[in-house]
Amino acid sequence: MTDEIVYSASEVYRQLGISDSILRKYMEVLQREGFAVKKDDRGRRQYTEYDVMVIEKLTELSKHDGMTLEKAAKMIAQRLEIANPNAETEESQETDLIPFHIQQQLQQQYSVMTREMNQSMLEMEKRLSEQAKQSNEEIKASVEAHNERVEKRLEVRDETLMKTLRELRETKRMMQEFRDEVAANCNNLF
């Protein structure tokens, strides 16, 4: 048996900054995908560093737009299907018949897979971040283009309005001149 550090549920939810009910919910979702956490003789979960890392990844993935908790758990389960050291059967936990050198090889493979999974998750986060940035830039460009069109329409409207006002003043001036002329002609007649 290896001397692996184990954490209680309260230590895990404090470390991750989540509530105990959220931790239970996360574990239910992960268990539906086949992920198991070892339990002590009283049935309490004993979380390893690996378990904490998986829960932390689930938390991070589920924060992305369009990523539900269930989708994130499925994604993690697919990546960890082979690498989950806690997915042993009860028999193998009790008898521990795996030779030491094979356990070491499995641990090394597990470490490599964990690094690959972390790298893949980082790349996915980077891609999602880039997509969000690109979407924001497209939205910004669209809003700027719309604002520019509105400003041009307002300028055209203002020019048309000013032209109409000038024409109206000119028409009033001409009508006044005509009235003055008619009045002068009428005065000359009388």
C-alpha cells in the first residue's frame, strides 16, 4: 500500500472554495460517469490529490459558456477512463496483488496521462478564450459599424432639415417681398 495523503470532504471543499452541498453534487455527477473515490471503513470519502485535481478541473470546465456540469464530467471521464487509480474493484483493494514494479509503471503512466490531460485542458481553455475574444471583437466591430451608419443617417437628416429650413426662409422672404410689392402697388393706385 502506498502512503498517499488523503483529505476529508470538509478539507476538500474549503480548499476549493465551494460548499459541502456543491461538493456532494459534483461527486454525484462524477460517480454517474464512473469516477469513484475511496471510502474508509465508516463509509466516508477519502479524497486524494488526484481526486481534488479532478474536482477542480470539473469546476473550471463547468464555468465555460455552454458547458454543463454533466458535459464537463463526461469529458473528464473520457480522458481519465484508463488513468483513474481509484477505479479499482473492491477485490483488488482488499488483496493488493499487483506487483510493486507494475504499480510503479502504472503510477508513471498515470502521471503522464495527468500531464497530458492538464495540457489538453489548458489548450481547450486557451481556444475558448481566443474564441470569446474573437466574438467580442466581432461584436464590437458590428456595433461600431452600426453606430457609424446611424451617425451618417443623422448627418443626412440634419443636412436635409437645414436645407428645408433655408428654403422655407427664402420662400417666406420672397412672399414678404411680394406682399410688400403688392401693397406698394395698391398704395400707388389709391
